[in-house]
Amino acid sequence: MVLLYHLSHRLSLLPLILPLLLLFPDLSTPQSIPTDSLKLPLLHRNPLQSPSQALSSDSQRLSALHRRQTPRFPIVSGASSGSGQYFVDLRLGTPPQRLLLVADTGSDLVWVTCSACRNCTNHSPNSAFLARHSSSFSPHHCFDSACQLVSHPKRVPCNHSRLHSPCRFEYSYVDGSFTTGFFSAETTTLNTSSGKEVRQTGFNFGCAFRVSGPSVSGPSFNGAQGVMGLGNGPISLSSQLGRRFGNKFSYCLMDYTLSPPPTSFLIIGGDQNDVGKSIIKFTPLQINPLSPTFYYIGIQSVSVSGVKLPISPSVWAVDDSGNGGTVMDSGTTLTFLADPAYRTILAAFQRRVKLPKPAEPTRGFDLCVNVSGVSRPSLPRLSFKLAGDSVFAPPPRNYFLAIADGVKCLALRPVSSPSGSSVIGNLMQQGFLFEFDKDRSRLGFSRHGCALP
């Protein structure tokens, strides 16, 4: 059963996609990929021209994890356009068509903008997937058992007067944006690190013929033709491909301001890097039946500069109605905290920050400091004690963001809704290797194993 759920505080330029498709239990797995993992390179074009532009857009920064020969397809940063996002370079169809998709662990469905044109000379190259130009495109039939599993009444009803009615999907966004189209199967083409080409048939995706709203057509979507869902549901890319490769994936998120930017990778399956298992810390991934897409973790306590703060563990937990909880989400930029926790953490930072405030107030942030002329500003340290007694202690650059010359602001925001979830965003995750192990239902993390700039 598909349940509508959203994080109300997810950034507006790429709100959380709300799937109205059911999770299909018998998705096909790749049969032609000879290795035990997939390697997806991430390439930066260049750093953001203005760090403040990143505040209104989502981004992913994935770093090198494997050096073994593995099938791969490139991911490209949208930093040069100011969007701060990272795009998967997916080759779809026969012959392959190259498309850029926003990589997002906060959604499941892989969908692309489609066109049904026959003579497509008016289309810009790679602006949409040209379904009629692919000999392997196969929309699921509306009367197929898979389509019948789409949650009623959210699925588009079948037209019983038509024998060839396709399976239609609808995706809604928090800000009212939406995309609709045909749930389909296609062939994807992957490259190994040595240049060998492999093909996977039966890859399930959404072929979207109608896209509307800022979430999917606004500035943060600049240059993309769809979304690559990496969530916890069976129709995500990580699930469809990862099932063959140990049902896990890993990544590092690198600092978008680095120049020259490092080459990065997302790994689907396989042993994660050369990092020793004794170095990786683990925390259980928690299940929220009302929101199975997201990767929830348990927070036991929070400390600032080594002092444990008086925040109840219940502030971070999922309640009996499926509300709340804490989500690890690479598709959200800033970190959003339940309001009681945010207020306590903010007060602790304000007591400990000794740097002067900037001359002009900074809209949207409750704590900013003037670091002009200070090469190594002294800032309080934040740490999270997680379930399983592991400690996630990111460096200050992960939560103090340079938003102007000589100005850094605390990149934390309160959750606006009492029922909303806390989110550990991608800025907070930078410089760590994260391993999402679905079979063991755990999240591993380490400061070791990310490629150095």
C-alpha cells in the first residue's frame, strides 16, 4: 500500500517527491552485469559561483569509494548553474539516449521527462527521453498485475473500453508540483571503469509526459530531465540494481566549494572501499511503516563542545502515528531539527560563540558570525550520539556555512511542523563515507575512505 507522506521542511526548490505508485515486489534484476558492484562516477563542473545560492537548492556530493573494475555511469554536478545539485548521467533505451537525473535518496521512483514525438527535430538534444525512438521501450499495461497494485484511489483508473491502456502514475510534490506519465520498462547501458559496456534489460521507471511546478521545472532542476530515486523502496535504483549486489550502497559527499573539484562515486553493492570494518561505525536503520522510503536513524543525545544538552530522546523518535523521527537525506541541503532540539542547540551555540556578529543581519539564519581576517575561526563542536552507541561528530565546516565574504552562519533550521521529521542534510554529511546496508538494516559511517581533494 502506498502511503502519502512528506517532510514539510524539505527545501522548496526540490520538495520531497510523494510517490503514488505501489512498491512492486517482483522487479526484474540485472542478469548481464558480471561484477559484484556498480560504480557511478560523480564529476564536478566547477564550484558554486555564490555559496549563498546553495541555500535554496538541494545537492549531492559523492566521493570515490572503489577502485575495482565495476559498471558505472557518470554523475555531473549542477554547481556551475548555481543549483547545487548532482545529476546522474543515465543512458536509457535502444539505442541509448543520454539523460541527466537528479540523484535523491529521499524518493524511490526513477522517472524521466518523455516525449512521444515521431519526428523529433524540434527537440533540443537530450532534453527528453524520446520513447518512440527506442526499440526496447515497453510501458506496463494497465491490466497487468503490477499496475493493479498501484494504490487505489491514487492510481489513475484503467480505461476498460481500451485494450491497450498503459499503466499511468502520478507523483505529487509538497509545493503543488506534479508529474504524470506511464510506468514502464527499458534497457539501461552502463560502462565499466575499463570502458567495457554492459546492458541491463527490464529496468522499471516512470516515463513522464506532464511535468509542472517549481519542484521539477524551477531553478533547482536546471539541466535535469528527471529524478533518480535512491530511497529504501523496491522501485528505487539502489533497490533494483542493489538486489544483485548485496542490497547496499555507499557514497561520500564532498565539499562543493573545493577547486579543482574532486571526482566522486556512488557505489551500488560490493564491499565498501578499502576502509577496514573496524573503522566504520554503525547505527541501526529504523523502520517507519507509514513512510518506508526514508532512512531513519535513532539519536540518543546531542552535545555541543563536549557538553550533553538536555534534550529528550523522544524529540528524535517516530511516534505511534508515524510522525517525527530523524532522516538521513542526501537530497536536502541544510539540516532541520525538531523545534525543541533546535532551540536548545541554538542557545548552546550562542553561549559559546565568541566571534562578533556581522554588521548586517542575515535573513533566514538565527546565528551568524564575522570571520573576516580570521584564518581558523574557533567554533563550537556539535556531535550526535546515535543508537548503537556510535557517535557522529562532523567538523564545524559541515554546519557553519559561508554565505558571504567573511560571514559564516549556522546551517541549522527548525522543523516548522510539530509532526515533521528532523533531517540530517547533505552539508552535515560532507566528508564521511556512508554505507546503507539494507539487508542488515544499518547505516555505517566513517571519516576514512572518502577521496581527498
